[in-house]
Amino acid sequence: MIHAGKFILTWSFGLFLFVFIGMGNFSCRSAKKITTAISKKDTVEIKTDTIKAVEDLHADSLKYIHQLYSHIQSGTIDCRTFSAKLKVHYESSDGKDYEFNAFIRLQKDKIIWISINALLGFEAFRAVITPDSVKVLNKLDKVYQLRSVGYLQNISHLPFDFQTLQSIVLGNPIYLDSNILYYRKDMQGISILSIGPIFRNYLTLNNDLSLKRSKLDDVNPLQTRSCDITYGDYEKADTAFFSTYRKIVISEKARLDVELSFKNIRFNENLDFPFSIPKNYKRN
């Protein structure tokens, strides 16, 4: 049996307990460093035309980074509503292995509605998340939970809010800061490293600039959270280019592997978000 709170943690909050402790050790030999420092001693020894070439390269790199960041931002999915069917599979390091189907509905900036089916196809859980609250019905045990949005942060141990969860559902980048220190371009695509106030994000893009992989880790070296998110199986849905497959590997003190497969994707349809608490349910 899946505990309601643990379920929410597994497929949504747990999607991004953050990433790749070894980030600081990844190779940047072919990457371009954006911050270029020239000492006074160097300027004496380097010819004027060489300095000019370095300055031009620096300016070109900054311009490219700005254009790349703007393109990523403008390419994020922006919709009025979203709905889909999900197949969820996850394994944890303590031997738990679950696979189940879920249905999700979203109204931009207002509500995320989730329905979970048990093995025989009947509804086992229903959850509603808003910018300031979390509500969960456990139909197996006939109990319900009512929490503030701070519940998300308590479970995930992250500066987590509704907007971040909404981005995860839609497949948009999370914790991508405009402070981009490195980029690397090759036949496989483009990799960039951005550093924000809390997380590093080592983001890999396909050649068409769609998301391919995201690795995040804490700026604070004392933290041990890590996460690796892979995006794949893109499909055109309405006007959006949507990643229908996600693989998330999460580790801190334990490891959790999550796979999400989306089907029946719909954008901008009229949706309802039913949620009522039966009188015989007890509050947990």
C-alpha cells in the first residue's frame, strides 16, 4: 500500500531532490569560459591585436549565451490548461518497487489535480495542489490530509513552490539561472552550466534546443542532495513540443529511480477539478 504523503513525494516533490555531487569535477576542457580575466602583466606581454581578439571572442560568447538563454525561456510551454494520463514506475534503494497509472490536470498558476489508480483500476488517491495548499484523499484508508503549501518544502527539503511543480509537470526547465558560466557546443547538442543562489544546473540541450538532460546540485558543498533528470520521446501536442518520457534518479541518503510516461496529452481544454471529502473520512 502506498502512503498518500509518500506518493506525493515520489512522483512530484521527489522528482528533484538535487543533483550530481560530482558536478564540480566534470570536464570543461572543450567548454568556453565566459569570464575572461587579463592581468596587467599579461597585457604587457600580449600584443594589442591578440587582446582585441580575446575581447571580441568574449563579446561573441556573451551575445551567444544571452540569445541561448532567451531562446530557452521563450520555448517553455505556456498553456491555460493541461491534462494527461501517466504511467509511473519507481524503485527505491530499500527494495520498494511500484508501478501504477495516474491522471493529472492543471490550470495555469492555480491548481494541479492528481488521481491515482490502484491495481484493479479503481481510484486509490486524489490530490489537489494550489499555490497555498495541499489536499490529499486516501480512499484506501478513508482518511484525508489538509496542509499548507509549506508541506511540499517539509517533505522535499527544498525551496519548493507551486510554480516549480508546475514546471516539472509541463517539462519546463527548473532552477535555470541567467548566470551562465560555461557553455559547450558539439555534435550531440549544447551543454551549459548556470549557477543560481541555491543550485547549479548543468543543462544539456538537443540540437533543436529542446531539453535533453538536467543535473542539479546545491551551491552549498555541505549538502548531499543529487538529481539527474532525462527528457525524451518528444511529441507535437497542440502547438507544444512535449517530452512524453522522463527519467529521474534521485539520491541523498537513499536512492530513488522514477520513470514517467505521458499519454493522451491535451492543452487548453475546459477542465474541472472535483475534490470533496466524504463525511465518513477521518483527518490524518
